[in-house]
Amino acid sequence: MGQHVERLKRGLPLLKYLQQQNWTGQRAGRFEYVGLCPLHEETRPSFYVNTRKDVFYCHGCGQGGDLIRFVQLSRQLSFRQSLAYLDPQAVQAADSTALLEQTAAFYQQQLDHYPEAVSYLHRRGIHDPALIRELRIGYAPGGNLRRYLTLQGHSFAVLRRAGLINAQGTDALYQRIVFPLGPGEHIVNLYGRSIGVAFAHRFLPGSKGGLYAWEKVRHCSAVILVEGLFDYAALRQAGFCNVTCSLGTHLNTDQFRQLCDGPPTVYVAFDDDANQSGQRATEQLAHQLAAHGVSVRRVLLPERHDPNSFFVQGEDAHRFHSLLEAARP
Ligand SMILES: [Zn+2]
């Protein structure tokens, strides 16, 4: 929400808004204008606008604040209504973030109530409660999200637009372990891993965002890049802090740029696939990154393994360190 307000205010300075509303002010200083107060009746100007701080203050009625505050006072709107009045798009974006936030929190609460979800995590070797909390891993049992969010006041149309429910009105994520996707605390999408027979990977419509948990590793001297969130979780649990995840072997433009502008060394630890797809993706990415001056090391996992299964089969951090040391350019 805060980010959206800042963006909105950057796009529409207070003075510009006032002028659009036919307010006229005289220059009263390097960053100051003064004129008649639009908020109360007066004949001598006491309404000051500071363009550097982008705020107003009236010595007559004592009111002051920023653009949003001015709209609240002059139109008698609430904070949210003022935002909607100023920029419907900004509000829609803020609403969608709030909706995903509520959804993620709901799925997080569900996790402990479904033994099949917890045992799936354990089968994938993920058991550290602190890490599960930190990554905000949840469970979408299916069939109860729509009702919950409707009770929270969200309309069918809003849930549909976010892709949280299908056209038939059923939950889109069904029997899936859910990871909220950042950046940071700002959720832009959800990833759902099926624990049943459905197609393994599912995202909500829209961008999957940048590299997973990028803000934690962007200043490291080297990062380990994996393709799946379970690989990520396994490495984090094993004590590796400098891990990030591209959510698939195909990096989007944002993700690629992050790697180019980020740590000087990237260890690529994609899956060792029977059909060679992980290996081919590694080769391709290594070439592209090298062309941008990034030093790439290819981590060779044992045949048919990914970092997650590597740890599940009983290997430890020490052994993975050896793989990193043996990684070739
Ligand atoms: Zn006033």
C-alpha cells in the first residue's frame, strides 16, 4: 500500500493537483507558494504549498498534510476513497496485493490441519518449522478459500480476476502446497505444488515476479541458482543462505537482469534430467550470463537428481559443498 501511495504522489505533485482544481498561488519562496485556502473561507492568503516536501499548510484553519490528506479534507473522503478518487489503477493494485496477502495467510493456517500436506513436506525433506514459517509455506486443500474470502468482503469478480477461483466458482488451487512469491513481503503471485495427481506446478495468472527471495542474496559474492522452490527450501534448510530460485529453467527478463546486475559468481544447480532439459538450460544460461560478464559455475548433481532429492536421499551440506567446489565454468 505504502509503495502505491508514493508512486501516486510522485506521479501527481500536490501543486499540480491544486492547479488542476483552479487554485492560484503566488511564489513565496524558493519552494513555496501561497494563496487563498480552498478549505475555508478567507480573504487574505494563508494557504502555503511547499513543493519540495510536497505538502500544504494553512495558517488560517490549521489544516496541513500531503495530497491524499488534501483530497480527504476537500472532498470529505476516507483515505482509501481518496486513493480511489486519485488513481483507480493504484487502488486496484493495492487491493490485489491485500487479497493475495489474505489468501497466503489463510493457506498458511491450513497447513497444520491437513496431515497429508505436512507428510508431503516431510517426504520432500522439508521439516524445519522456522523455515516453513519464514517462507510462509501453506496448504490449499481446495474448497474452502472462496467462502473465506467472500466472508472477508471480496466479490466473486475480484476473486476471478485474481485467478483464485475458476469460472465454475471452485478454488483454483486444490491439494497444493503453496509458496507466496515476493519481492520481500509484497506478494505478487502464489506457486502451488500438487500433492496429488494433478499437474505438478501451478501459478496464478500474471507474472511470477523476479528471482525468489532475491533481496536476501543480491549482495552476496556468489549465489546458487536452483529451478524449484523445494530445491531452494532444501538448501536453505541445509544451511546455505546464498540461494535463489528461478521457478523453472526459463528465466524472465527481470530475473536475467537481476543476475547480470547482482553477484559476480552464479552457481547454476538445475535438475539433472533424463531428457537433458535441465542440462541444456544450464548450458544456455551459462552462455548468456557469461556474455554479460557474470562468472558461471555449473553444479553437476548425481544422475537424475535435483538439489531437493540430493538431500532427501541422505546427502548433507558437506557433500553439497564438495559439488560446489567441483563445479566447472
Ligand atoms: Zn484554511
